[in-house]
Amino acid sequence: MEKMMVVVFDDEKKAYEGFHALKQLDAEGSISVHAEVVIQKNADGKVSVKHEEDDFPLRTVGGTAIGSVIGLLGGPVGLGIGAVAGTLAGSFADLNFAGVNADFLDDVSAILTPGKYAVIADVSEEWGTPVDTRMEGLSGVVYRAERKTVVHDQRTRDEAELRAEIDALKAEHARAHAERKVKLQAKIDQLNARLQKKLEEQKTRSEQLKRETEAKVQALQQKAAKAQGDAKAAINARIAELREGYEQAETKARSAAAGELRKAADKIEGKKTV
């Protein structure tokens, strides 16, 4: 099962020990670590990256789900992540790309106070005992969230409503007089620009997810080729799960987009008949 994991430590030394403990569990086949980084919560509430290595499938946290989590944990001081995600579009997008919910990030933020350190890892894990046991020995507090590679529902609704509104304005434009046509065309152009921006953002997120999935699968295939017995079976199961999760996300995205478009069109049509 693919998860986002955050382990909080009181000091830097323990955080680095936790970082290497996760790598060791990966080498043993107990879990698969796709990306991992050590962070510190600074006095101003911001987060700084202390350590990352390039020997993971996801060789840099920038532009990855972990990067989104780091950005959210270093969000505005004094605001819960849930509040931030509900009011700032960028944070909302990061939350969905990370594949975790606001409650998970709020729980982490409550304990990741200034001066503390954390290891953030994107992992595949069947059961929690190996990690929990190792982290408890280092006095680390473990938080997990099953990653949900789902379509950004709000963005899908927004896109569908924009398309339906553009269609309605185009129909009105076709019947309007010359002076009215100019004003309607200005509105159509403005909405088209907004729609294009949302489509580009969604395409970027989709491409990032695809690259992440491919990198993880390739790395796991290399490990499976060297493994034997139960370890090999566990790795192959993780590969199948990653592929299935990606395919389900793509299918759901297409289905959701079609459904929201129909609902938005019905909504616009309803307004016209009132």
C-alpha cells in the first residue's frame, strides 16, 4: 500500500538515524522507500530541507508529492493546514497532489513545532510493525496516510462549469446584436483564458503523477530481479498495486470530468429557463 509517512523527532541526530533506518528497512525488503528527506521546523514556522539523497527512485523532492507536503507543513504560521487548504488555491492543489487529507497534516503540524525535525518518506508498506518498532527505538512519532491518487474534484468541477458557461455565452453571442457581441466576446475570451490555465495545471499534475509512478515501478522491478521468495513476491505485489492505482486514478479522472461537465451544463440550462 502506498503511503505518505512523517516521523517526528526532537533532535537532528535522531532524525538522521531514522532516515537511515528507513533505508535499511528498504534494503531488507520490509518496505519500499520511493523518496525520503529530513526537514527542520524553523523558529519562524517555515520548513527547511536538511538532507536528501539521490539514490531513490524519485531523485529530488521538487515537484513530487513529498515536495507538496513540505510546502504545506511550512505554510502560514498560526493557521491549521485544513484552514489553509480550504482558502488558498495553491495549497488545495498541493494537498490533492500529495494524496493526503488535511487532518493528517494538521496532526503532524501540531507536534512538528519549531526546533523539531522530521523524516518525510513516500513509501510502499504492507504493515506497520517493522517501521513502528524501529522508530519507537529512536523515540520517533510516526504518522501515516494512505496516498489517494485521485482527481482534483474541485478543479474538475471548476473546469466543467467554465466550459458550460462558455458554451452558453457562445449561444447568446450568436443571437446578439453587434454591440452586445463585443461585450460577450470579451467575457468568452476571459473565461477561455481561465479554462486554459486550469487545463495546463491539471496536465502538469497528471504528468508528474505519471513520471512518479514510472520511476517507482522501474526501481521496484530492478529490486524484484535480485530478490527471492517472499521478498520478491512482496515487491511484485507493490508493482501491481502502483500500476492499478495509477490506472484507476486516470479512469476516475476521465469519468469525473464527463460527469461534472454534464452537471454544469444542466445547471446553466436551468438558469436560462428560470
